[in-house]
Amino acid sequence: MTREMTGAKMIVQALKDQGVDTVFGYPGGAVLPIYDEIFLQNDIRHILVRHEQGAVHAAEGYARSTGKPGVVLVTSGPGATNAVTGLTDALLDSIPLVVLTGQVPTFMIGSDAFQEADTVGITRPCTKHNWLVKDTDRLAPTIHEAFHVATSGRPGPVLVDVPKDVQFATGTYQPPKPSASHYQPAVKGDMEEIVELVAAIESAKRPVFYTGGGVINSGPAASQLLRELVEATGFPITSTLMGLGAYPASGPQWLGMLGMHGLYEANMAMHGCDLMINIGARFDDRITGRIDAFSPKSIKAHIDIDPSSINKVIKADIPIVGDVGHVLEDILKVWKSRGRKVNREALAKWQGQIDEWRSIKCLNYAPSEATIKPQYALERLEALTKGRDRYITTEVGQHQMWAAQYLGFEDPHRWMTSGGLGTMGYGTPASIGVQVAHPEALVINVAGEASWLMNMQEMGTATQYRLPVKQFILNNERLGMVRQWQELLHGERYSHSWSEALPDFVKLAEAFGAKGILCKDPKDLDDAIMEMLDYDGPVIFDCLVEKHENCFPMIPSGKAHNEMLLGDAETQGVIQSGGAVLV
């Protein structure tokens, strides 16, 4: 059924028809007609953030914790340019977002009007696709198309730029139509390649599943099928930072995270395997280390819905383009029909080797009774929150890696972090987006004090909407990861890597209308964490930790997976000139 309405009303109607219940945004001159329409309805909730970057990160948190696309509404010019970091973050981590930006009227485009920027030009490299809508009749179909593109195939952010006169003008509203889009990515994998992979599974002596965010993006069925396949074959499994939770951390085959700060057993298994089954990961440089030394003796299968990811970094011997859920379903069917065969004898030997690597206990650290070790802080946070309905977001830096190492995730959509772009300031707004989506859940943002300060203003949003987000700050008064690299690579010349004028976080919390907690003694830590958990409102927890603790284990830049530094390693000059450029 078509109806006549203004462009602004069309936008709100299109969002309703797409099932949107929440929009994160910030008003301005070029989007006032849309905000007027938001005022006149009650179906869509609008969350007023404190900065447009915060709006996009909050929408990312919402999207990653629900599996639904996040929606953002910002004004033209600086509103749109402030969204660029969030768009790039979502692009690299494959997060579905629909960002609506206002634009100056069509007749003023190109005249350097007030708050004008070439939004489509600026955002072309950091969106999956974008549109400038100059005709009101094209507005509704474009928004429906935007949702389709954002959520189909490899998910990602899209942007629709809407001039102000298009919002005021009247046109014909068109509801969503099935399969109206030309963008129809293939979801079924090639059966010949699947049979080849199954044959490799049957004969493999040292196999490993290497999983990534693609499993989670595919939906809950993919994670379920992955668990079934791992259990049935008995193959060990590791995951990238983005894929944590697709397979439970308590599972018997779990090796932990792999990569630069991954676990020893995971990296050694990747290096020594004879069959690597990459499911929904993209062979990122943090994972591969030195490419010519990356898992040199393995057959590599790569399952990915994005054809451009296959053979981009590492040559795949068995490339399978398709949706993870569909491909895993077919793999299981074929493998079962051929008699559920695996090389049990070789697998038992491989498991023994993995147990040897596990026995090194690479996450061990020197405890302290005088200061809180960051590892200890996260161990206690894990122990005291494990059984709860818990979602974790992080900022970026050492604390992020420690959180990935020491916190266990049993389910997908419970772990929100900035992987590909490594965006400091991500965690606080992301935790707000998660809490909006899951009002009754426990949402904790594991942060470093430097990263947290980048978007701390979003605590105002938390207070305004009564969102009880917990900001767990590991405060070492340093830019921790920068400081670590300076120690490893730059002869301990700590150039501008410590914070000399930090605020009093307890007073800051109170100023925002939140609760502030300070803890600096290991003996008080459990009680302080429980105080944070028991408080029914937003909390800023200032946890003073050991200032010069390094994040181990670590593959030094430019080295292979089997050349890992463990906790007792010498750090001086471990990164040579070849690896220095790969930081």
C-alpha cells in the first residue's frame, strides 16, 4: 500500500517497517524535520548521546549484542564527519549499521553552505555502500535497500545522506518489498569443495578449527553447528578476538584465543597443524605474524561469505565461498553420510602434544600482595560475574588483551570489542548500546584510564537513561600498550606514554550522577567488585593496578607463531628492524 507523506515521515515509517526500536543520534539543523517526526511517535526510542562518535559506537554495541542492525541519526557536516571513526570501526569488524545523515538542501550542495561536507565522498571508503537521495520518491526504497545491504552477505555499515529539502518535500511511500535488491550474495558453498574438505577432515593427523567473527555474524545456528562439528570430530578449536563465544570457553576442545597476544597452545597448534579450517576469519596480520612462516606445513581451508577475503592474505587450498551456517550444515551432512570418520589414533597423539603445550600455563603471572596485578583484577571479575547474565565491552589496549585472555565466554554476542580498527574510546558508548538492548543484564566495560577518557562524556547518556553500566577501569596511569611497545622496541624511552593529569575518577563519577569506587589493595578487591555489582546504577570503578606490567604471552612483531614470549621473557630489543614496521 502506497501513501503520500513528507520525506521526514517516510524515514520514520521506513525504520518502523524495518523493525527498528532504537535510534542513537544527535540533532542538528539538517535533520530537524526527522526529529520532529520522532517527537510525534512512540514506537521508536531515541537515545541522545553526547558525541556523534558515541552514537555510532553505541549502535555497534547494540548490533553486536542483538544481531540486529544498529541505527544512527546525525546532522550534516561535523555530525557526519564525527561518525567516520565509528563507520570505519564497523566496516573492519563487519558490524551491520544504518547511518542516516542530514545534508544541506539539494540546491545548495556544492556551494560551501553552512555545515556542508561531501558526506558520500568522505564515507565512501569506510562504508559498505552509501547513497545521496535527491528525490523524495526514492527515499523509502533507498532506506529499505540500505538495511538489506547492511545485513546481507558480510555485514557492514551503510550510510544514507538526506538533503533537508528532500525531508520537507512530499512523495509516495513504498513499503519494503522482498528481493527487490540486486545485491544477493551466495550463501550456499560449492559442494565439490565441501566434499574435498570432508575428505581432509577424515584423514587429518593434526587438525585445528580457526574461527572468527563470521561465525557470530552468521547467526545463532552457525555457532550451534560449529559446536556440534567440534564435538563430533574432537578437533581442537581456537578463535580470533572477534569470534570469542562462538564455541564455549569451558568446552573440552577450547585452546583459547590465538594471535599476537593469544595463548601459547593456540598459536603452537596453528603453527604445527596439518589441516587448518578457517571459519569466518580473515587471516588478519595480528593472527598470522610473519606470513612466510605462518603454519608452513598445513592444508588451509577458508570458509567465508566475502569472496574478496579469500586468497587476500593467505592462499587457501580449499576455498569455500558461502554463509558459515549453510556451509557447516553441508559439511556435517556430508561427513555423517560418509561414516563420521576421523583419524582417531593420530588425533589422540595430537591431543597429547596440545596438553604438553597447555601444561606451560602461559597465562601464569607473578602475584603481588602490595599492588593489584591487572591479570588478578580480571580473574576476580571473571570469578564474581561468571554465572550472571553478563555482557562485556572493552576499550583498546593492554586491558583489552587481558580481558580476552582471562574472561571466558560461553555464548556468542556477549563480547563487544574493537578488533580491526582498534578504536580507543569504543567501550563506553558500546556498553551503553548493549545496556539499552538488554536493560536487565549486567554490562561491564573493561577499560584503561587513557582509552576511557576519550569518550567519557557518554556517562551523561548513561545517567540520563538510567543505564546501570559498570566502567571497570584498570588504571596504570600509562598508555599501557604504547608503553609496552616503547619498552620492547624503543629502548624504554617512554615518549608521551603516561598521563600526568588524571581526574579523580570517584569525584568524576559523582559529578555525572554515578557511583565512584576506588580500589588499590588486592585484599579489598573482591568486596569492591561486589559493591560495584550490587549498585543499581552506573558505576565508575577506579582500579589502581601495577604500572609497568606487560601483556604476555606475545608473538613479537615480525616473528613466527612458534617464537612466543612468555611472562618471564627478556623484553629489551626483542623486536628487530624487520618487525618494527609491523607494529
